[in-house]
Amino acid sequence: MAPTITSRVDTRSDEFSANQTAMLAALADLDALYAQLVAGGGQPGDKATATVARHRARGKLLPRERISLLLDRGSPFLELSPLGGWGGQDSLGGGLVTGIGVVSGVECVIFANDPTVKGGSQSPTSVHKGLRAMDIARTNRLPLITLTESGGADLPKQADVFNAGGASFRNLTRLSAAGVPTITCVFGSSTAGGAYIPGMSDYVIMQQGAAKVFLGGPPLVKMAIDEDANEEDLGGAEMHARVSGLADYLAVDEADAIRQARDVVAHLNWRKLGPGPTHASRAPKYDPADLLGLVSMDIRVPFEAREVLARLLDASEFEEFKPLYGSTLVTGWGSLHGYPIGVLANNGILFSEEAEKGAQFIQLCNRNDIPILFCQNITGFMVGTRYERGGIIKDGAKLINAVSNSTVPHITLMMGASYGAGNYGMSGRAYEPRFIFSWPNHRIAVMGPKQLAGVLTIVAKSRAEKSGIEWDDAAFAPMRDAFEQQVESESTALFATGRLWDDGIIDPRHTRDALGIALSAIHSAPVEGTSNFGVFRM
Ligand code: COA
């Protein structure tokens, strides 16, 4: 049995309760945004209310209602990137719901259009969110279920969705080629390019009197070939089930279509290829709710990574590797909901020792086929003459080499700062972890806003001096402040999730369960390490 972490946090301190209050306030703001999505209709207001009422008057369900009918009763749904699109030009959430849930006992990726948001049409956010969901289905070998009702490309944004939208049809057939089943229920419009969603799927279920699947609707047909066609004859469910053969199953209503999708999953005879949990899932010794008070919303306030692990790992057990060496990177083994994991967690800036320790640890996880959890709270690698001369670049490169070539699944938890190359060494988005989740206090950028503004000031000053212009620090100050503000606002967790840099911001209290669902999903595919890394520069 591995040693148990002993917590030293005073959960009754003023600092703890202030942290808790600030984190709960941030979570309340996120909940309000999420409630807006659940209500449907896009931007809240009378128009949204009327759109949802019209949808319901047609006897239709909202996407999350369709999903809850599809899922096994009482099973959880891990929604992915719900707040994608935040702060941008597209509707919040992109009018698309994606996530992982259990259908007829099989973990699946689910992809559901929200027809009450711009007719379910596909904005750049929806397209990228959809591609990410397909990526998750492919890398983790999870069947994909699409609940389709969409006006196709968001026409005013056609230039930004045309190519990426095309990739989604290619990905569907590639999933099929990889042996990952794709199942589509069509509840409404699936027009033009969108017709290739059922067109490229393995199984197609269409709802009678509701599904409309055609390359060109009646107006376009009239324009193109001067034919008067009606929607049912052109692309109705009956026609596709009886005549064209595009529909494999005909459903009488939405609930019937969903039942049929569940039946299809049930006959897949699906078997996970990864090992099941090795141990029993044992609750941590310390309450995960403590995570609310453990971390400050102010990213500059440090916290002990082992305190986080004590609230995530089974029975708070952690076999620490090299505890006396490279102490600002905590490495070691534990399990989460019974799945063995290796952990790399930041406890300060990365030095050469930490980079080498991390690279060695990643190799060991690969030798043992153990998935890795990266817990990021990193301001970067150490800079300065002493460290450059000590080879910080080549040592950091060893860590990045190990992360890049590792083939065991990675999950990244953004529990604080994520700046500079520290993001890369700790398996940031560009390093393709299977999942990334963030806490509301997360901040991400090339470097901290103050440091970035400071660097810009030094560059401007030296440029002025080279041109013989006298430097006026007071005159430059407003520019520096504005830049700092800009970087500050571009570094928030909401900004990052809006750009789909993560798979969603999670409540710290739910971290253990979100990671558990992710680990279970990951084990649908084989878990295999490698010993094939790039040349480690010595
Ligand atoms: N791009 C952008 N916005 C679209 C859209 C699209 N492809 N399709 C629908 N919308 C918008 C509508 O403009 C409308 O917006 P508004 O409420 O601000 O006026 C809203 O979505 C609802 O559309 P509406 O037609 O009132 O709803 P409906 O439920 O009766 O019909 C559709 C929905 C999708 C069947 C219908 O709008 C349609 O046929 N759209 C065009 C489909 C098409 O040919 N797409 C080609 C894409 S390649």
C-alpha cells in the first residue's frame, strides 16, 4: 500500500474561507452562463423565449433533453466545452452540445445540435467544437452518436466554416474506417453539406414527418432545374426509408428515434480494449470540497500541489518518486477511481532538475503503460545567466521531448497558472492530451500580463534610445497599462474555454469525477506506452 498524503491545510483559517467565497462567486458566474445555454434560444430575451416556445409547440425537445433520454438512467454526462465561443462573435456554446455519456452500457461521444440557436446552423465555434468531439471519439475509440437538426453552415459566416465543416464529414468516415461506430438520428433539417452527416454515418435513424435531408431544398431545386418539389418527396424520412435507402430505421417520434439509437448501440457488441480499473475506487481521505478553499483566485498566491492530490487520488495514497530531487515538480503514482495514474504536478517554477526528473518519470509511465495526469500551475522555466549556462534549454527540451513522444494517454488539469514553455512541458493543448479541464482561477498566456507589459516597455525604450529619442516613461505608462489590461483579459479561464483551449471549466469539487469519467473513456482504447523517444540532448 502506498503512503497516504497528510494534509497540513487549516480549513478554518480566514485565508481558506476567503478563497472559498471567491471561488464560489466565480462558479456562480459560470452557472449563470450555463443556465442561459440550457434555456436555449441563443441570447437571452423575448426572442429566445419565443424561439424556444415555437420549438416546443412543434412537439420538439431541446438538445440536453434529447441527450438525457438517450443516456442510461441515472448515468452521468460529461459535457465538453459548454462555454465555447464565450467572448467571440458566435453564439455561446456554438448551438451545439457535445459530451461523453453512457448509452446501453457503452461510453459514447454525443453530439447534438441546438435548433433553437440560429436554426442549429454551424458557426466557426460549432464546427471546431464538433471536430474536437470527433477527435475525442477517434483517440479514445468511443462510438459517436449525432442528434441532428441543423440549418447547415451559418451562411453569413460561410467563409469561416466551409473548409473545417468539410473536415467533419471526412472525420465521420474515418471514424468508421477505424472501426468506431457512427450513429445519426435526424430530427429535422439536415440540408446541403449537412446531408453528409447521415450520408457518412454507419447507422441512420430518421424521424417521420420531421427529418428533412436533401442536397438542395425546394427553392434551390426550383432555381436550379425549375422543378416544383415538396420537402417530403425531396428528402422526408419516409422517402429515405422506403426509396433512397439513406435511412436505415424510421422512427415515429423523437423518443422512438432515441430508443432505436439505444438499440443500435446495444447490438454493437462493444468491448473496451483497455484494461478495466485495477483497484477498487476508494474516496480520498480528505474532502474534495476543500479544493474550493485551497486555491486563491489570485494566481500569484502559491499552493501546495500535494494538498490537491490528497483530494483527488484514491484514499489520498501517493507513492512519490524522487521526493528529495527537483522539489518544484511533484511526481509519483496513485490511482483515481481505481485506474492507475502517474502524476506530474507543479509546485513552483521549473529548473533543470525538475525537467530531467519529469522526463525520466514520463519514460517510466510509458514502460508500465500507465496514463499520466499533468496538474499545471506553472509560471515557466527558470531564466537568467546561471540557468542558461546550466543548460535549462536542453533540459527543458528533454521534458518536451518526453511529453511529445509519450504514447500513454495524458490528461491535463489546469489548476492555476499556465505560462510560456511550462505549458508545453506540462502537456498543454498543443501536446494533444486526451482531455484538458480547467478550474475557474486558471490563467494562461505566453507570460504573466505584468511581465509581458514590462518586456514591451523595455523593447520600446531601447528602440527610442537607438533612434536618439528621449524616453518619457510617464507618456508610455498608459500604453503599458492598456497592454497589461489586454493581456490580463486574454489570460482568463473564460477566454481560454471560449477559444476551446480546454474541454471545459469544471467545479474543483467535481474534478475527481470528471477525471474518472475521462479515464474510463480513455480505457475504451488500448493503453500502450513506448520506449521510442527523440534523442535526449545531454
Ligand atoms: N445560417 C444562418 N442562420 C440561419 C441558418 C443558416 N444556415 N438557417 C437558419 N438560420 C436562422 C434564421 O435566419 C433564423 O434567424 P432569426 O431568428 O434571427 O430570424 C433562425 O435561424 C431560425 O430560422 P427559421 O427559418 O425561422 O426556423 P425554422 O425552424 O422554421 O427553420 C431551417 C429552420 C434550418 C429549416 C431553415 O431556417 C432553413 O431551411 N435554413 C436554411 C438551410 C440551408 O439551406 N442551409 C444551407 C447550408 S449549406
